Amino acid sequence: MERSRRRFFRDAGAAALGLGYGLPVLGTGCSFSEEGTHTEGDPTNQWAMVVDIEKCKRDEVRAACVEACNRAHNIPDIPDPDEEIEWIWTEKYEHVFEDQVHDHTPHAVLEAPVLVLCNHCDKPPCVRVCPTQATWKRESDGVVMMDMHRCIGCRYCMAACPYGSRSFNWRNPQEFIAKDVNGEYPSDYPTRSRGVVEKCNFCVERIREGLPPACVEAANGVSGGEGALTFGDLADPDSEVNRILHDTHTITRRHSLGTGPNVYYII
Amino acid sequence: MVPGMIPVKGKGVRTMSDRKFIYIGIAVLLIVVLYPFLHGMVASGDTTQPELYLPSDASECIEETEYMTANHMVLLNEWRDTAVREGIREYTSQSGEIIKISLTGTCISCHGRKDEFCARCHDYSNVTLSCWNCHVTPEGN
Amino acid sequence: MLEAAFRGSKRYWILLGVWSTLILIGAISFSRQLTEGLTITGMSQDVSWGIYIAQFTFLVGVAASAVMVVLPYYLHDYKAFGKLVILGEGLAISAVLMCPLFILVDLGQPQRFTNVLLHPTMNSMMFWDSLALMGYLVLNLVIGATTFDAERKGGPPPRWVKPLILLSIPVAVSIHTVTAFLYSGLEARPFWMTAILAPRFLASAFASGPSLLILISLTLRGLKKFDVGREAIQKLALIVAYAMVINIFFTGVEFFTALYSDMPHHVHAFEYMFMGLEGQNVLAPWMWTGMSIAIICAVLLIVPKFRANERFLAILCVGVIASIWIEKGMGIVVTGFVPSPLGKVVAYTPTAPELAITAGVYGIGLLVLTMLYKIVVTVRERQQVM
């Protein structure tokens, strides 16, 4: 209770000062004491995913992953591609791995479907640019988080993400979420409001319960899709992801940019 | 000096027609300032406190009722920040009880009829409530 | 002093009426944007910034350019700019006022804008930009008001303003530098990620801002309000000439690096701007027009004879402003998003409500500018009578 009150007074004070247009520095100084000093140390754990492109070539596998994610997070189905919200979706190989193709790459490879999602980078550019810390890299497990309450919708993170992993809610998403026969949303995951940016959260709400991400579970549930997606902790030497990364040739998207993606691809 | 003009100390001249504007200005200001009071006096609306639907199976909320009435917004904001940003999902109440931090899980498990609880008071006090814009609860719960 | 803004000729009130109409139209569209969301704009998941952020960028330049009159006058005691300096400061105030407004109308959750100050984030350029812009606004308000008040009373400005004036010089440079850093620090956007972006922004700012001042000065003289003097205008014209040449040089350097190295990421952006990619070429006619005007104006500005002819100079200034507006207010921001990180070429055209909101913000800036200049002109007229 004490804590709540202290916080309240601090925020109220900072808000009052912040509202005075001419006194931003003072307002800022007040809140620096507690919040501006966040450190971005190396996370102790780092969740990672391995995508097996070959196993994901089957449409039903990818469809199951996308569908499971959409349902788990109440993601709207907006028909206008300019306003579509995507957490995990399919792109052509030549667009995902621009640097891996050349003039003589077979057509089938160029056109091969690849699942893409947020890379939960080691050094996420979106986090670097966000003016409100509405997006940050969680120290405990390396997930790049979004605080929908904090986001002001400036879309700086979208300009900064080299993977196009972020979607903005150009309109109210709720009317585009498919409801079931009882008029209920597919899950109890909070929907988003208009005017905020969202993206894949590595299913933090499921990892917390000890479950794998919805897409991973869905892929494993499709016959032939077992092991299409593998999820695990890079800090754990015995994890399945570490075993695959050790034994198999994997690549990440746009490695040369130095963002350190944590989604790996078996080609 | 032109007749009809009043010299004002050090400020050049001010014409008679200014008076009109000054009076209009004062009148507008008064109306704006007094509007809420006048409105309250004229509108003989219901000023009795809203009737809230309270859960029958519990005598008290997670903290004392008085504290909750006055500070639920502060508490909820803190819950929001600790849960979303720090990943802390447990709250220890004054009485030492450990409570799960969850708006739809904990709060709504008692205050399920939010239209007759949250909304009534918020409508009465004309404070916009934005929680339910995003947080979904099963219908009719 | 301030009452002068509320008393004026019929022409003055008509002008204020025009700006108020723009504001009203903008406000109506903005209320629509508040209820429906940014879906009413032409922006998309791929081109996620548009004309709002582009105008912001252009206007930060106009605001920063006041330093081109402040510096010679206060640092080098260049007397010819004496009457001009307050006009420059007024222009800076109105421009820097529009900047946060353009950011505000671009936000998805504008009511949360205070979060930038409540949760200050040192690593975000947006945070530093807000600080620099607010600082610059306050500096110009204080400097403009005190120096002008002193001038009105016929005495020297108070001594404490001098350090503020000196401070305003680096702050002016910083606002546009940090605005360039917003773009040039993003590895995701090769078109923006160039070290010369900040110098290029400054060069184009120092051409467009003084051009605006020349036009304003010539208009005020034409209206027989007051004359900043021929020497001041000619000196400004020289500044515009130099800045424009440097601007074109910087742009040329960019072209060379991209086209000679022939790296796809870098070439694509220029290709999109001037030729179009995958049949999308909305920008191309604008970019060609802009570049042609820029080069023609720069060449003509170099020739003293052309510069000296004030009527011709006015045309050149319009050309300079137009070409830089096309470059900054349209080209640079949108092209950064094309092609997208996933190779998509998505066109962007501002919608009618988006243009209305843009016009509304300009209306606010012009209203403030008109009233500020009205005060200046009235006080100066009174002094001439006395």
C-alpha cells in the first residue's frame, strides 16, 4: 500500500510538471531517479526458436501455427493488407533471406514459404528507439515485451525493426476478431485498442504456465509437422534448441545487421 | 488626441469600443467558470449515490472497502505495471493474504457484474473507464 | 504590446479568418481521426510514417534556420540584420510550435503523449528531440520577447539574455541534427542510414528558412509595413545561394555513394524516388520536378546579377522552398520505407483528411506567425511616428 501511494505521488508530480510545457527537464528529472536507470544487461536466460523450413513447407503445418497464434492472442483478421495485424505469418524465401539467393537460385527455393515472427533480438533496435519503454527486452528470459498500456503509437519501432515484425492498429481491431457461436472471443488474452503497436510475444502467457508457445504446440499436433518448430532456452546446454543448433547448419535473418536474432532457421 | 479616445498610461491609446469587448470577455469568462455550478443547480437530476452491485459471498475486498473505494485505481495501476513490466503476479494484502494479480481473474471473479459495479460509479462520477476496451471477460459472467 | 495582435485592418482580420478556417477544417478531420483511428490516413503497415512526420522534419529545418540571422547579428554584430532578427525569431517560434503538433497528430494514442516525459528514455532519439525542440521554443520566446521589448522602449536588452542568445545557436543546430538522427540511426533503413543526413538536413534548412524570410521581408515592404533594408535581403540571398549549393553537393555525394557502389539496398531507394519500382512511381514526377528546380535555382542564385534583382530573387526563393519541401516534406521520409524489409513496394499517397489535418496544423502556425508579425509591425510603425 505504501508503495502504491509513493508511486502515485511520484507519477502525479511528474505529470503535473510534465504538463507544464516549459518544464520538461524538471518533470524528467523527477522520474529519472527511479525509472531512467534501467539496465539492459545480458539476460540470464534466452528463449529461442528453431524453424525447420523443410517441415514447414506443408501448408497445413503453417496454417495450424498461424491459426493457433491468432486464436491464442485474439488477433484480428483485417482483410486490408495495409492494415493487417501479423504475429507469425508466411513470406517467400527470397524476401526472408535476401542475401541467400542469387540469379540462379531455383524458382522453387525463391518461392518457398517461410514462417516469420519477431526475432526477440539480443540487441533489439525497436527497444533502442522506443521513447517510452513501452517495448523492452525482459532481463529474465530475453523476450522482447510490449506494454500496450504504455505505447503512444508513434511507430518508431516499426521504422526501426529490420524484419517487419511489428503491426500497428490503424483501426479498432475488436470488430475483426472472429467470435465463436456464443459471441465470445477465442481466448481471454486481452485484445488491443486502436493506436498501439503489437507483435509476437513468444507466448509469455503460456511460458509462464510452463507451456510451449501456441505455434510450436500446433505444429507438433499436425502429422508431419512434429519438430517443425522447436522452442527452448539457449542458456540451458541440454535444451533441444541447443542440440539442434550444435548439430545442424542453421541461419538467422539479416545476421550482418548485428541485432542478434533468436529465431533460427534450418534450410 | 482624437475626441472619444482615452489615453492610457504609457500604452498609447485605447478606443471606447474596447469597453464593449472587455465586458463581453468578462461575461464569457463568468459563464464558462460558473457553468458547472449553474448546470448542477438547474439540472435537478438524481444526485443520490449510485447503487452498486456487491458480491454477496464476501464481506470485504482484498483490502479494506474504504481503501479500495478511494485507491482502487492506484492499486490497479500498480498491478498493471508489476504484472506486465516486472512479471510479478502476486500481491500481498495488508492482512498478509497472497492474491493473484489478475484483473479478469481476481477482480472479476467477485465483481463479475461490472456493468452494475464499475460502470455505475464511473458513469456517476463521469470518469472514463478504459480497462474493458481491451480486457475481455466472458459475456454474461 | 500584445494588444496590437487584436486590433487591425480589415485585411488583417480576413487573413486571420483564412487561417482559422484552415484550423477548423483540420480540427474536424482530427476529431474524425481520433474516433476512427489513423486508418483514415494513407499510411500502412509498410509505409508507417507519412506526411505528418515529413512536415515535422521540414519545419524543424525552418525553425533551426533562424540561427542564420541570429548568429551574424549577435555574434558578429552584423547591424544590417537588426530589423530582420525578430522576424527570424518569430518564424522559428511558429515553426517550432508546429513540430510537436505534427508529432501529436501522428500518434496512435495522442492522449498518452506525456509518457515521453513520464518515462524518459535516454536511448531514444525521440526523447532528445522533444527536449531539444521544447528548449528551443522556450529560448526563442524568451529571447524574442525581451529583446523586442527592449527595442520598443529604446534601450539595450537586459544583460542576462546574451548567454541565452549564445545558447540558442547550438540548440538550433541540435534540433535539426537530432531530427536527422531519428532516421540515420536505423540499420533497418539503408536509405536513411547515412552519416551525411544531418549535414544535409542543416544545409537544406539554411536554404529554405532564409528564403522564407526573404519572401516575408519583401511582402512586408510591399504592404508598406516596414522595410528590413536592401542589404539584409541581399545578405540573406547570399546565404541561400551558399546553402543551396552545399545542399545539392551533399545530395550529389549521396547519389555517388549509392549509384557507384551499386549496392541494391542503396540503389533501390533512389530508383524508387526517380523511376519507380514495380510500377509504383507516384513520387517520380515530384522528385524530378524538385531536383530540376533545385539545380536551376542554385545556378541562378550564384549569379550576383540575378540575385540583385529582388523580383527575380523572390521567384528563386519560391523555387528553393518548393524544391526543399518536395525533398524533405515528401521524398526522404516515405522513401525510407520502400522497399520494405520484406521486399514489398507499397505506395503512399496522403488522403484528403490527412491533408486537411496537415493544413490545420499549418493554420495554427500561420495564425501565430501573423499575430506575432502584427505586433512587430505595429510597434515599429508607432516608433516611426514618434
